[in-house]
Amino acid sequence: MAADHGSKQVILSGIQPTNRLTLGNYLGAIKNWVKLQSDAACYFMVVDQHAITVRQDPSELREATWFALASYIAAGIDAEKASIFIQSQVPQHAQLSWILNCYAYVGELSRMTQYKDKSAKAGSNIPVGLFTYPLLMAADILLYDSHLVPVGEDQKQHVELTRDIAERMNSLYGADTFVVPKPFIAKIAARVMDLQTPTAKMSKSAVNENGSIFLNDTPKQIENKFKRAMTDSETEIRFDIEQKPGVSNLLSIQAAITGDSIENLVARYVGKQYGHLKLDTAALVIQELEPLQKRTQELLQDKGELNRILKKSAEAAQAHAEKTVQRVYERIGFILPTGAR
Ligand code: ATP
Ligand code: LTN
């Protein structure tokens, strides 16, 4: 049987420490997690094992992992309410991932959009891990009997695949082998777009750093990036993703920060110019990030405290994960070291 969480929903998500986190990660993921942690049993990871599917410099990986962890906490994720941990510190992720490798099909993995995109960029030596990446993600999700997985639009396909594999294994080994999860996509800022190429999502690993707002950018850097944000050759401020992706992106960012509706925001900009919209958006972002940046720096100065938080959180996560691994091992016919059958 799946572990008992009482009546609480289990929510799990993670971010890769591939670089410093961006405004996209914050508005599209972390800010929503903070709201969820009071009502659900939450697991929020830094997925370092996913990060190495693309070559990483070891010291940069370490630094990005600390930065992500500190950002989670600084943004308001409370280790007393949610479990915050580093994926590689819970070995059950790799264990379950192998099992799922034996139940997933090459055909379904080949259809993953992220794999197609990232393998195209990897040249002729495509790491196998890039291909099996969604199975490590499926393991992350299934280990904790997660019901809901908050992700951006781009990750929805991976959660759908997780559902398919969970259902496949449930039909082989019993309906209570895995909880079948659902993706949970926040409506506002589901996709924060690149400031230079507003038809592409803002990303940590974008080639042009001017398109991404990093969570440790200085106020001046933030202001400059917004001032240079790509708009269009018209002058009217209205929301139209197809015709005006740059302007729409700035409006969405404002909506995600203030909670205002797009209609209200648009009404406020009647007769105003793009310059106003850009500067207002920059000011809002600077104001929103300021306390977060201060707290992140404090935490990064105190790795002892971060380690204490991690240790406690990872132990709790590991206990749950181990239960799941044992259940799956037992059902597929592995002999458990505890108690012969
Ligand atoms: P990379 O550039 O390394 O591919 P990324 O910046 O796209 O990374 P991920 O680590 O893939 O970020 O994503 C972490 C979480 O943040 C996911 O839930 C993802 O959907 C969300 N996220 C990432 N970028 C954005 C964005 N631009 N808008 C909204 N959500 C985003
Ligand atoms: N693949 C995701 C990160 C990720 C994740 C997860 C998200 C890894 N494991 C489990 C939700 C649940 C990404 O690139 N955004």
C-alpha cells in the first residue's frame, strides 16, 4: 500500500541547478510552491542528478545547488512545513529510476519534446541520460506518492509520461503500486518569456544573458535588461501573445507579481508608452526580489545552517522513498534483505 499521508495531498517539484535561478523559475515555480506548502505535504528538491544530463563544471554545479537551496528558503519555503532536499542525497531516486527504465518504451521517450530540443543541441554525442531523463523525473514523483506536480507548461509532457508508466505498472502489479499524479500548471506566468526573444521561454541556460533576469542580478542590471527588452514596432499596450509577445510578457510578469488582472493592467496603460511599461515592470521586479536577495546572501554565508536544514529534510524524504522502493521491489519479485518470502 502507498504510504499514508492522512487527508493531505502530496505535492512535489524540483528545479535543476544548471545555473543561477531566473525570474521564470521564481514566478513560474517557487512563488507558487510557497502558497501550496501550508495545505499540502510538500517535497521541493534541487535536482542535481537531472542537471548532469548536460555537462556541468563541478564547482559551478555545487555553487548553483547551494544558490537554488538558499533561494527556495529565502523565497519563503519553510523547512518545517515542506521537505527541502538535494536529489542526489536521497539514493532511492536512482534506484527507482532504473526500475522505470525497464517499463518505459523507447518510442514514448523519443516523443518527448525536451529530448528532441536538447539532443539537437548536443551534437553527435548525445548522453543516454538526456534520453532517460523523464524516467528519473518519474521516479522523483512516484517515490513520494505525489498527487500533484506543479510545473510549467514545458514539463507537462513529462508528467503525462509518468502517469502512463504508473498506470502500466499498476495494471501489472496492483492498482495501489503507485499513486497516479497530475500536473498542476499555474495560470498566471505559466511561461515567463525571454526578454530578448519573447517567443522563447526565459531560461537559466539562455545563450544571451540579457534575456534572463537572474535572481542575483543587481537592481541596475535588472533595470537595464528591462529597458532593452524586445517589444514591437507599434505603440499600443495590449495583451496579444501572437502579435505582441514582448509587451504581453511584461504585462504577465506584472500580473504574476501584483496579482492584478491583465485587463486592469492594460487599462492603466492607455495612452502610455512602452518605456513606462518597461520601467514599471523593472521597478516591480526589483522590489519583489530585494528581500529575497538579502536573505539568500545571508543563508549562503551560513552553510552550517543550510546543512542542518538539509540533513533533517533529507532523512524524512528518504524514509518515505525507501518505503516506496521496498514496495516496488517486493512486487516485481526482488528478494528484500529484510524478511524472506
Ligand atoms: P534550463 O535552462 O536549465 O533548461 P529552466 O530555467 O528552463 O532550465 P528548469 O530547471 O527546467 O528551468 O525548470 C524549473 C521549474 O521552473 C519548472 O517547473 C519550470 O517549468 C519552471 N520554469 C522554468 N522556466 C520558466 C519560465 N520561463 N516560466 C515559467 N516557469 C518556468
Ligand atoms: N524536469 C524538471 C525538473 C524536475 C521536476 C522533477 C519537476 C525534475 N524532477 C519532479 C517536477 C517534479 C524541469 O526541467 N523543470
